[in-house]
Amino acid sequence: MRKPLIAGNWKMNKTIAEARALAGGIVRGLADSPGVAEKVDIVLGPPYLSLSAVAEATAGAPVGVAGQDCSAEAGGPFTGEVSVPMLKDAGATHVILGHSERRELLSEGDARVAAKAAAASAGGLIPIVCIGEPITTREAGTTLDRIGFQLEHSVFSVFTNTPAELVIAYEPVWAIGTGKTATPAQAQEVHAYIRKRLGEAFGVDWAGNSRILYGGSMKPGNAAELLVQPDIDGGLIGGASLAEADFLEIIRIAAGG
Ligand code: PGA
């Protein structure tokens, strides 16, 4: 019932020429895999500087483009920031928000993530809001409490009305870029909890139609066992999204083989 969504988070990688080449390779790979793009939604998340090039390289193809962050402000004296209208102008359809690298390295808190999510949604971008627990939380057995807190303060606090479309990415911090992956059962438990909370906040029908992505060392070798879980609706993929063949393989797996 839910179409899987496979999103690449390129982080601070790829020059403009490299980004154009990778996006073009993915578009050609999809064209060589008939039927796959009808079964899976695909989004590429390059650095800001490459957004236009990736949007051009994917024009006419069933591929969305995501910024990796945005400002909550529409414009003005905010040195170094990029607004939602600017992202849209460059061709973005989505924006990744609250990634743990921004939360940890740049002290981005839930309230700021919430403000950005509201601005993105109001401005016509689909927010992909990242949440996830550090290893200490998992070891303490309080993962669901932590996830619930982040949902409340990064999402529910700003959306008094049900958002048109919003994607949650569950990314256990200890699994990002480490080669460690949550087991399918660990991930499914958290995803089911997220869907339950989304249902309480926005209605069971809305929650049932919304995608919850898993992120954290997803690759061709483990994608199938994760994606087969009933509440895992796709992936937010870092390392493996930088390799054309790996990313295309994960898309094919999400399409059902
Ligand atoms: P990873 O990154 O796939 O390299 O673990 C995922 C992410 O940070 O979104």
C-alpha cells in the first residue's frame, strides 16, 4: 500500500561535475531497469552547490532532489544559510532535516528542526525529519522514550494541522556510517512505534499512508531483510548512495527484486 522511498544522503561529498555524473548514471540505470521506477520513489540529496546540476541531470526522470538542510527563515541577514524558496528554485522537492550529524556537530536542537520542518512544509518541500537514539540510550533500554521525545519536539510541536506529506527517517546514531546496522527486529520495533505515534497525532489513515525510512549503514547486502519489515518503507542511505551500482541495487531490492 505504501510505495517505498529510497533517498540518498550524499552529505559533504561530490563536486558539481561528480554529482552530475552520479545523478546521470542513476537516471540511466533506472531507464535500464523497466518497471522499477513505478514501484519505488527515488530522491537524491546532493550538497547545495550541486542541487541545480542534479535537478538538471534528473529532469524528466522519476527522481526527486533533496536539500540536506534549510533555514526556517524565508530570507534576510542569515549568513551562510539557504532558504526554502532558494531550494525550490534550484529544483529541490524534499529536504532532509535534523540529521544526527547536524544535531551533534552543529548543536541543532529539536525546536530548530521543528521550525525548519514547518517552513519547508509551508513552502512546498517534503520534509524528511531524522530522529534516532545514541548507543547509550539503546543500552539503557530507553530508545522508545527518546524517539517519542524527538517526535514530540521535532514534529508534533509545530504541526497543529496534519501536514500534507512528511517523511520520518529513523536513524540509530550508532549505526550511521559505522557499518553497524540495527537488526530488522530492532528497526521494526521503532518504526511501528513511530507509526503509532504518528497515528495518534495525525490520524491512523494519514500514518498508514506515510513513509518511515530506515537509515544507518543500509547497503545491498542488508536492504532486503530491512525493507521486508512491515513498517520499514524505504531507506535514507549515506555511504552506499555514493556508489552508483550499490544505490541502484538497493532501489531494485526495494522494487521487489
Ligand atoms: P550511512 O548514512 O548509510 O552511511 O550509515 C546514513 C545517513 O546518515 O543518512
